[in-house]
Amino acid sequence: MRDPVNGYELPPKWVEAAGDRGTGPEELDERVSSGWFFLTSQGTLLRRGFTTGTAAAAAAKAAALSLDDEVESVEVPTPSGLRVEINVEEAGDGRAAVVKDAGDHGDDATDGAELVAEARPADRVQVEAGEGIGVATRTVGKLVEGEPAVNPAPSEQIEGSVSGAGSFEISISVTDGASIAQETKNSLLGVEGGISVLGTTGFVEPWCEELRLSLESRAAGAEGAVVTTGRMGAMYSKMLLPDRPVYVFGKHVGRGLETVDGSPVVAGLPGLLLKWGAQNMLDKSERSSWAGALETGERDLLEGAFRSTVERARAIRSDAEVIILNWNGDALYDSREETWG
């Protein structure tokens, strides 16, 4: 049995544990194949949520359809390849609202955020970001300075959802987006004034203590594993180190290092990895984000941050190495060669 969102085979012991809890093979297959449920090592099914990108896509499609019909829910594509049905809070006269649901994720700042779309007939599909969606204050990765913080995957998802209903001009906003953004990491990434529209799969992965244990169960004793901070870091790590298993531990990098075995590598993008390894240095500087320090090339500060991150990793595992990835996937720093640039 394969998880269609993450793309990995579920260990037979996990499937067996689900059966012991009363979830039969057919029910388990139906729930897992829908993408909405994540099976843990204890046989528990945790519920996935949906991203701001999926919420925006659903609101946009509902707004377009509401010009002619009553709308209570819509089916939209996700970057994972699955199509999902999303409930619509309100829709009528070209305006629709969808409330983001983070599922069984206990620490998602945008859970409950209301994404609102307004639609007008047009010659072609055009999508604009309105109030409550942040703006990039610097060019970082796939975000361009001065442009709305809407990543490429959700942008395509929104356009694909709307084009299925016809040709419309769509404006998307987030109710109280600027306030919600204060609870996110947007300022570290150089995004101000609202939240980001994100989503590499369209789903929000659940996160809780039980899930952490499941992740550790999968990664336990893995030789030469890569411990990374997020999906993008994982994608680039698989490209850079294709022969090594890769595990996403988020902010729990230390636990990841304690779990895997045999010359592990810590890899990730600067914002998250340096926050783990060297945030105390940033706090004492005039910079508000590592993105800003990288942009201006503050070599002394950055070299110190890289060394601090390596020291923290090796305090946990003396054989650990660290690779800090740039936003285009290149190695910005590699402790195996003690080079950066």
C-alpha cells in the first residue's frame, strides 16, 4: 500500500497495526488512497489538512461558478496529482470564501484562515493577489522582490482550477492576513504584509507526538541518512545525494540526528537550518533574517553561522556533516569540503 501524497510504501507492520485497531484492509486502502489520511507506526490514522494554495484554488473556482449556480463545495486539483473536494463557506454573485483546515496539525498558524475570491468574466484566466497576501521584500528562491508571495505550484493550481470553469479575472484575498502573518515565519523569509500562498502537494501534513514517533520509527538506524527541515530541502537533498535516504524532521533536527545512524548529513534551506543552528547570532545582529544576510553577503556573520550550525550538529553526532542549500538547490555551504559560495 502506497501513500499517494508522500509516495512511499507503507511498512507492513503499520498496516498490521491498523488492523489490530479495527481498520480493515479495504477501509484502510480507501482512506489512505484519498490522500486525506496519514498512517502512523502505531496504526492510527491522522487527518491531513489542505494548504493555503488549495484553499485559494477552491475559493477561486467557487467564485467563478457562483456567478451562475449555487455552490456548496468544489473539486480542485492538487500538485500531488490528486483531486480533492473542498467545502465552501459562502458563495454567490461571483464571491466565495473557503476556510483553511490544517487537519491534525497542532501548530499551523494559518489554520482557520479565510481565503476570499472574487470573479469576473474575462477573455482569459487572470489571477491577482489582494489584501492579506504578503509581498516579497527581496528576491528569495521562487519569490521575486515586489511581487505577491504566491509560490509557483499553488499559482498553477489556482489557474488550473479556474480554467476548468471558464475564463475569469480572479482576485484572492485573506481576511486578517496581515495579523495572521505575525504568527508565521514570513518575516524570516522576507515576506511582509500578509501570509504566503503555499503548497508543494496541496496537503498539510499532520504533526503531533505520535507522528514524530512514527517518523523516528521509519528513520531509526538508517545508515548515512539525510536529516532535513522541509519538503524543498528534501527534494534538493534527493537530487544532491541520491544514494542516501532522506527524512524530513522539520524543526526537530536534533531528534533526527539522534535517530539515524552512520555518518548522517543535515541539509536544508538557510532560513530554517540556520534558525536551528545559529539563531542566537542573528538575534545579536542588526539583521532580521538570514535571507537578508545572504542577500547582502555578510561573510563574517554567515561564516560564523555556518560554523555554529556544524558545531551544534556535531555536539549531537560527532560524525555529522552539514549542507546548507541555496534556494535554487545548489550547495551554499558544505562542511565536507569546508567551502561555501
